[in-house]
Amino acid sequence: MRYEQFKAIYDRLNEYSDVERLAKETGLDEELLNVIYTQRTVRDATKRFHVVKRNAPRLLREWRAGSSLLSIARRWHFPPILTGLLLFQENGLSKKQFWKYVREPESITDPRLKKEMVEITKADTIYSPEGNEIQHKRGKWGEAKLQEWLEEQELTYRTEEDLRGKYSKTPDCLLDEPIKLNGWTINWIESKASFGDQVEFRKNIRGQLAQYVEMFGPGVVVYWFGHVDGLECPPGIEIIDASLCNLDCQKMGEDFCPEELPQTPHA
């Protein structure tokens, strides 16, 4: 996707209701728009978290004066669940108790609080338990899709679960032998059920991908919902979208030279 097209979509996804509206207007996949909306909301919330937290006493006063949690969240343009968390932490409620109220609103004895906790949980499509579950299932869907492709290609690999405890960081699939894919030599594949724009790609490089190159050599990250065209890839990291499923790979033959791979630096 061209950056200009992505930016136009990104800038118009201000509310959850914009997802369905834009899908109808543009013909774009609703799940793709949901993914981009989620990424934007999380980024905006991360940027503004400390600003809203500093104003938690004011939020609490507004609530005590009769404003609902949901109306306060909308006024501050902040996720409803996070608004409630900051407000009630300011009121002396522990984080553990707050999340119990979110998960078990029937345990709340105060009628107003019970009603408003149900409201913010229903309204928050990202930070609510249901929102978290959707994102978790989306991630698992991507991993399953990758493993299905690897098995179709008759490639053996180890998963993050197989490698747990052996390395500080592990990719979703570490290949038992290097392969050639799309002209690249790769040792590992990372699945991302997200959209790869510049911000997301840089975050993934810093948080995971660069370490994979150091430990395992070159690899590829799959953004199942697409990526911005022309992203600059650092040495050892390639990027692809769901078109991976239409590609065949080539197992490395006997003439493969291991010097093609970056050497793991000595500690």
C-alpha cells in the first residue's frame, strides 16, 4: 500500500464506528481497517497516557460531580477502560480490584458504578477483555497461517514454544535449515497480525527482529494485513505480506555456503 493511501486511512480512523463506515466507502477489508484503528488507538493512548494521568484528580472530580465514566473518556479522547483505571486508582482502588470489576461487574454493589463499568467495558473495543481476546486470536490466526504454509512447503521448524527457555528472544518459526525465499536466504520467519507502517516496523526491529538477526542470522517478517510500500529494511531483515502464501521456497542445496549468513557476534 502506498504511504499516502495508508495515511489517508489512518487519519480518518478516529472512532470505532469509522471502521465500518470506511469499509463501505472504500471497499477495503473491515478487518484490515480494524487492525489499523487498533494500532492508531494504542499509539495515541501511549502518547497521552501521562497527560491524562496527571489530570486524574480532575477526572475524579468530574465523576464525583455526576459525569459518567464514558462521557469523561470521550471528552478526553482516551480509551474508556484506561480512563476508568486512572480515575479509580486516583480514588484509591488498586489495579487488581479495578480489573476484577471489569471482568466481574456483577460483584459491584454500587448501582451507578456497576452500570458505568458495564458501559465502558462494552464501549472499549481494544482494552476490554473482549478486545484483548480479539487481538490474541488474531495473533494466533497469523501464527497458524504461517505454520500451515511451512508444512505445505514440507519445511521443518521449531516454534516459540519449542524454544522457550533456550534463548532470550525467539521468532515464531526458526527453520531447521536455511531456505531461499523470493531471492532471500532466511533462517527464521516472524508472524505479525498487524499492518507494517514505518512506526510498527521500527518498533518490531527494536523489540525483536534485530535480536533475531544477531542470534539466528537473516529472516523475514510477515505482515498479514499488508505494509507500506518501500520500507527500508536493515541488513538481515526482509518484509513480506500475505502474498507469502503464493510463493514456493527453495531448500538450500549442498552448494550453500554458510558464510552467506551473518556471524553471531561473540559475547
